[in-house]
Amino acid sequence: MKRIIGLMSGTSLDGIDAALIETDGERIARFGPGETQSYSDSDRATLQDAVDRALAWGFDGDRPCFDAAERVLTLRHSLAVQRVLDAAGLAASDIDLVGFHGQTVLHKAPSGGHVGETLQIGDGPALAAATGIAVVHDFRSADMEKGGQGAPLATLYHDALARQSDIDRPLAVLNLGGVANVTWLSATADPVAFDTGPANGLIDAWCTREVGEAFDRDGQLAARGQVAPAALDQLLAHSFFALVPPKSLDRWDFTLDPVAGLSPEDGAATLTAFTARTVADALAALGQPLRLLVTGGGRHNPTLMRALGEACGVTPEPVESVGWRGDLLEAEAFAWLAARVEAGLPTSLPSTTGASAPVSGGRISRPD
């Protein structure tokens, strides 16, 4: 078994999740300490600038300079590693690997027979030098080179957790981050996974623009509003929903234009209903799960969780109901995936990303 610290910084740019697990890339022997560290306003502004530069670039022409953002990422992720070490009472020499997802600033899904492109900034060699620990990074590129979506990648970890927890199937695991993605686990077939649509990303952007808040705390804004049917129909008309899975999207593929002109409350209610409806449509194409387990920040939004239950016909449960750590699940996943990269085990399957064959994606950078 390896001691591995996993690190995750999501598209919401809210902070870093870090978690220690002991694993061989198949079984999880022990769950160690973990924590979430928020970015400062300055850090977030630097990272948002990197996103803006990436969106303007669009993989066309010379790559922009992301040095400032990568310095922030290296510093903050190295501090996150140290905090986990301190909490565990361990030294860097006690850790075998760090699984470093980096920060997604641009994602372009495969289309029209052309492979997609994705960019997670973050300097793996610099993080290895800063921590003194071997770092596994660049998890997504190899999958996309084989025609895959490069996402979602936590699917096989969900499968491993569900097997270890002996949960009956069919089971759906829903991640509500900036984007929503679902893992479908049946008793007889390989896992299936894909992005279902926006989750918190549009709601957060609406709240920032309309009320100066980073997110809809406890879903209170949406709870006071009414869904605007015409705006909801316009959101649902996006071409992404006509695509057949596996499929993925960038948080910035959708805009707030359909809800422009609505009150803050009605806009939040409409965007919340949009997330719930698109998840329900995705599940309807898969079947009726025995349970719907929800991870990611959206599970803390009671208005969204209530809307999910009404739309999906199954009560959504936070993953804590089966003993999983929802705030740390993706960080744990990249620790587990790091072990698989080192062992040469698959990190994605054709059924989870659409790659032409199972892929063990990721590069290892070791400290000098």
C-alpha cells in the first residue's frame, strides 16, 4: 500500500481540497486526514485571469503565459500538502506520491471526428521540488489523445468505493461541481460516466453578478424565486444535450444570456431547475437507480437537492449517508488515480470517456 496525498482545485476557483489515503490503486486501505483551503481574493483573481486568457486563446495560436497562475498553484498546493502532513503527523519522506490535478482553464471536447484538447495548468516538476515528493500530474491528456473526453475521471474511484462499501446496484453517483457529471454503476457492465450539464457554475456566476455573492448560500435566493419557463426552455435548447454520451463540457460553454433580465431570485430558481432537469434527463436515459448519491458542493444546497428529488423521482442522498467524504472525494480520487498511474492500471475506460481503449493517463515528476 502507498501513502498518497491527492489534490483537487475545481472550476469554481474556490480553493484546494487535499486528502491522504493509503491505497494500491485498487483497494483503499485507510483514509487519512484531509481539508479544504480557500483561495484568497488575490489568488482567485490571478486564476480567473488565467481562465480569461485561455478562453480568449481557445487553443488557436501561441499559448498564453500562465506563469503567475502556476506560481500561485505551486505555492498553495505545496502548503496544502504540508497541512495534511502536519495533521497526519508525517514527514514528506513518509509519502509515496502526490496526485496533482492542476487547474482546468480550458476544455474542448472531441467533435466531428477530431480529438479534443484540454488544459490543466500547474507545474508538476515545481510542486515535486517544493514538496520533496514525487508528483503525478497531467491526468487527462493521454485519454484525449486516444479520442476520449478526458473527463470525468473520478468514475473508477466511485466504482472502487461502491464495491468496498458493498452498495447495491444500479447506483448513480452525481458530482455537483461547476459542472455536473454522473457515474452509473450497474451490476453487470463497465461503469458509464458523462457530464450532464452545468451544476453550480452558472448559479455561482449569476449570484456573483446579481447580488455580489460567490454562491447561493443554502439555496435561499432560488427558494424565493419562480422558474421562468421560457428561459428554462432556452437553456435546455443548447446543442450539448443532443449529444450522445460519453460527453463532456467546459464550465464556460454556457452563458447567462437566457436568464438576463430576470430578477435575482427568478434567475437563481431557473438555473437551479435547469441543473435538476438536465440531471433527471441524463438518469432517465440510463435507468432507475436504487440510490442517487451526491457529492460536490451542490449537495450543500437544499433547494437544489429538493429540485433533484422532484425531477429524478429518487431521493438524492449526500455521500456522507454511506460514509464517504463528500468534500474530499475528488482529492481522494486523484490520490487513488496516482497509484494507478504508477502501477500502469487504467484510469479511464471506453465506457467512461469514450477513449478507444483503456487508458492509464498521467505523468510522474520526481524531486531532484
